[in-house]
Amino acid sequence: MQSIQLLNTAIIKSKEKVIDNSYEERLNKINSSPAIDAINKSINSLAESQNISKDHAAIQLIEAIRELDSIWTDYVTMEGIDRLKNILKGTH
């Protein structure tokens, strides 16, 4: 049981990362990027085409991006699990 606790602790500690505390600098940099400009244009376009507020359009875009990220995270995780199962089957 102690080994499991040590492994769990090691896994959690290995996921730690240094957090960049320069929020203002990072926000200024990303806000002036071409990607944010494109997102702003997408918000305006979605709001106009769907006859909704820009706030609602922004929320819809963020929700769609988060859903895509979630889907691909799940897919990659399942691919990894399937590969591990195949590896383990081959070792027995």
C-alpha cells in the first residue's frame, strides 16, 4: 500500500509546473496577436449571422473550442489505453 501512495505522489509531483506570474505581460502579448484578431472577427461574424449578442457568440466559440479539446483529449487517452492493453497482452 505504501508503494501505491509513493507512486501516486510521484505522479502528482511530476505534473507540477512552474506557473508564469507575469499575467499582464502575457495578456498584452496574446491580445495583440493575429490569432486574437481572428477570434474577434469570428465573434463578430457569428453574432451577425446568428443574430445574437457578441457576448453570446464569444461564449459559443469558447464552448466549441473546449468541446473539441475535450474530444481529442478523450480520443488520445483511449488510443494510449488501447496501445497499453496491446503491449500488455504481448508480454503475457
